[in-house]
Amino acid sequence: GMLWVLDGWDELPQQLHSDSIFHQLIEDPAELGLDSSTIVITSRPVASGNLYPSITSRIEILGFTAEEVKEYFTEALKDDRGSVNRLQNILSEHPIVEASCHTPLNAAIVTYLFLSHNH
């Protein structure tokens, strides 16, 4: 079989979710002669609800917990407790940015910006 990776299902125009080769691949791969294929679909959870009837397994990546965000900042800022506290104080004033730091890439970007503008 073949491995198909459909990355960014939630970024496809809505019409392609139900009327396209992608839909056929998900709903009935045997019809396309691909019955021994494995299909991996990536999507944001809120946009993947229409896939649930068609999929056999689901994995959700949750990101950092609040404690893991603090651990990440501590390691990235080389155990400089003053900088970690300063960054956390700045983030507490901006709850949307603070919440986005639970995504590892966003935490890395925030740390980079903090280091670029505060040191």
C-alpha cells in the first residue's frame, strides 16, 4: 500500500471537503484502487468534526501544560529567573499571547522576541 498524507484539511476550501478526490480518498479509497493505502490527515480539531464518521483512529496533539510552558521558558532563558519572571509578567498582561504559548512553536517565537527586545 501507499501512505497518503493530507496536511491541513482545515485549510482546504469547504467545497473540497465533500466534492473532490480528497473526499473520495477518505470515504472510499477502494473505489480509487487504493484499498491497501494508509491515509493520515492533519487538521485543527474544530475543523475535523466532519471526518469522524470516516476515520478509524484519531490523535490530538495538546501542546504544553502551564507547568511545561514555565519549564520551556526557564530552559530557553538559561535558568535566568529574573528574565523568566519578567517574561511571565509581560505575558500575564496579554492573555491571548500567553495562551498561545501552550503551542511549542509559539512559545519559541515569544522567547525569541523577548530575547531580541529585552537583552
